[in-house]
Amino acid sequence: MKWFHKIMPREEKFFVLFDRHAACLKAGAVTLRELLNGGPRVTELCATVMAHENDADQVAHEVLEAIRRSFITPFDRSDIKDLINTMDDAIDQMNKTAKAIQLFEVTEFEDTMRQMGDVIVHSATLTCEIMPLLSNFGANASRLNALTAQVVKDEEKSDLLYDAGLKALYLGKGRQDAMAFIVGSEIYGHLEKVADRLEDVASQVNGILIEHL
């Protein structure tokens, strides 16, 4: 059936929606990174992360509605659904990070947390570059593979930062203040999950390439 899909007109709205959701992802990541600077704007920035998550939810809803309405889709409906849901999981995890920060009333963060935030911003920026290329994934396969490989490397870097940060926290503040270790490890865990979810997006893209090329 591949030849049939090639000659039939495609619903291009999906690519616009993917781009919009990726923009929400990046905006959420940038705000999360700013949040990790700490200080008096933490509460305000937590609310901004949540606003970006709400915007992303709306885009995800539009994608699911478009799947139901469209006769021809650019690739398998299940792939479209899995991709947008995975993207939504990434910004949901950013929102969970912000909620944890609010819950524990944290206003100061470790430098390693900020480094993880930098990695998250980089992965979200790569995701923004990936999404427009999907409109012609055959011609852009090489570039897509290179970008997704970079996201995988980002996740590996995030793993190393997580391990180093948790160890430093245990050997430092954690020795004198058990609650500081519990709270810090919770935030580290959420940040690592954000990086994991962004890697999941890259894996979904790789799956689409493997299936359709």
C-alpha cells in the first residue's frame, strides 16, 4: 500500500500541529531552565511552565481530532497518535517537575540541576528542528537520524549528571539534612525523566523512519 499513500493527497495540518507542539516543548524547557536559577521568580515561572503544558495539551487534542477527521494521513494513524502522545508526555513531565518544586517550596537549586536543564533545552531545541523535517522524511532521513542521535546522546549526558548530582547531594547536604536529600533527589528524578521523555520522542521518530522508508 506504500505506492497508494504516495499518490494520494496528504493532510498537511499534522505537520503544522507537530511544529506547534514542539514550540510548546521548547518554551517549557526554556522556562524550566530559567526556573532552576532560583530566586523570587520561582512561583511565577512554575505557573508559566504549567501554562505551556496547557497549550501543548490543546495541540495534542487537535492532533487526535485531526486523526479522526482525516481520510489520508501522512503516515500511520497509530504512529501519529504515539508521536504526539510521547511529545505530550515530555512536557507533562516538565509540569510535574514544576509542581514538585512548588510543593517543596524550593527556591535554590544545585548547579548540576542547571546543567541538566541545559541538556533538556538542547534536546527540546533539537525536537523543534526535527518536526518540520517530517513533512518530507524520505528526503530528510539522514538529517533526522543525525538529530535523533544527538537527543540520545543528550539523554546519556543527563544520566551522568543525574548520578553525579545525586552522589554530591548525598555526600554534601544529605549528610546533615535528610529532608534536603529527599527533596533534591526528587527534583533530580523529575529532571531525568524529562530527558528520558525527550529521548522517547526521538525513538518514535526513528520508528517512523524504519517503518516507512
